[in-house]
Amino acid sequence: MLGAIEAGGTKFVLAVSDNTLEHVEKLSIPTTTPEETFDKVFEFFDNYTLEAIGVGSFGPIDVNKNSSTYGYVTSTPKLAWQNVDFLGKLKERYAVPVAWTTDVNAAAYGELKKGAAVGKNSCLYLTVGTGIGGGAVINGEPLEGYGHPEMGHIPVRMHEEDSFKGTCPYHSNCLEGLAAGPAIEQRYNKKAQYLTDRKDVWDIEAYYLAQALMTYTLTLSPEKIILGGGVMKQSQLYPLIRKEFSKLVNGYVATPDLDEYIVSPGLDDNAGVTGCLLLAQKEL
């Protein structure tokens, strides 16, 4: 059996499957304190004989195998989880190989192998929700280096009709600070789902997201860009983003047809846990 942990800031999704990934059992638990959360993780996985585990975690996390804190959650805003040896706790309990990456890298890997980017060698997955995070798979491998991508914190130019100061405590007007769900809510004093008919809201949102996608395209040149997360449930955003992206790139670089290049997830909300299972399988 393969195990998967999609570790989010709000909830953990736990799953087990056989090697075909056809028979999957899942459980969702709230993310509380590390002690409480790991107790429930162990309670679930102790019912199975696992061969490998794949973890996609909220971050920042340490993915540098040469680091003394490899496998740790590091400077997360979730104070109880700062400097927690996530990987160490798992390995202490289960003597099996463990794949360790970010939740968005896992989602990107799931989409490449089973979702919207099947048949490609590279893709980028951006989640736009409570925060903004991005992961990429390049030449079939999740993108990591000294650390992991933090795509939500790139600077973007302010929209000329936007005077909002941003929500990010580190950078203020970074992409996450201007375009994540809380930024929309604070800017307009309403949650995104209650602003569906406000064209001005989504024009500004598309402007920021398209800037980011242009940066990622010019830097990584992925074969597919997949946009997920709660804010992207506003399906009217996709054509607005494509239109703004085309305007910003202005013909400088070639891309696939934008209707096929900037797309919604093929796995819906299962991209992360599917990617974790596939990464566990890859560890074997």
C-alpha cells in the first residue's frame, strides 16, 4: 500500500491506495496542533502496511537534503508548526521511504501524470485561495533547488485603479498580498463568492494573475499552466486572465493556444493527494 499526506494549513487529507492507484481510501482531518494532528495521522495509517509515503506540505518547508533541518516546516505563519520536524516524526513511526515536497509541487506532479498536463514533460500549478502558492514539474521532476518555489510572493505592478495596500506581512504588494482570497475580501469587504457580478473586481484580479503567469512563462517556459484553489472557482476569471496575459506578453514569446495553455485542474480538488500517491510510488 502507498500512503499520502496532503498537509494544508486548514486540513490534512490522508489517503492510501494500492500500486494501481485505483482503490483509494481517504480521510480529511483538521490541522490543529502538531501533536493532535500527528496522532490522527498515525491512527489512520496504522491500519495499513505501507511501502512508501508521499507528503505534500504547506510551507515554507526545508527540502534541501544537505540541510540540518531537512524535512522541517520552517517559517510558517502557523506558529504552532514553526520548526516542526515533520519528516522526522513520520520516519520515527514508519520505516519506509518518504517523498517530501510542497503541497503545490505535489499537485503539479499529479496534474502532469493524471490530470490536465498528461503527455507533457512540464507544467506549473498555481493555487489561488487563502494564500497563493505555486509548484512546477520540469522535465518530469518537481522543481526544487536550495529551497522550493515561493511563487505567491513575487512583486507585481499595481493596477491603476487599485489603491489597496496588500495583506502580506512580509511584502505587502506581492501577488499573494494583492490577489489571494483575503485580499479580495479586505479590499471590497465581501468574500469573493459574493462579488461574482462585479466586473471591476475580476478585471483587477486577472491583471495581477496574468502578470505572474507572464513571469513564470518567461522564466520556466512550462508546457501547461494550471490554476486551482478557491478563488479560481470563479470561472469567469480564466478568459480574463488569458486576455490580459496576451496583452502583457505582446507577442514576445510563443506559447500554445491560450485556451489550452492556461487551464483549470483536470483532477479538480484531488490533484494534491493524487500527486502525493504518485510521489510515494516514485520513491519505490
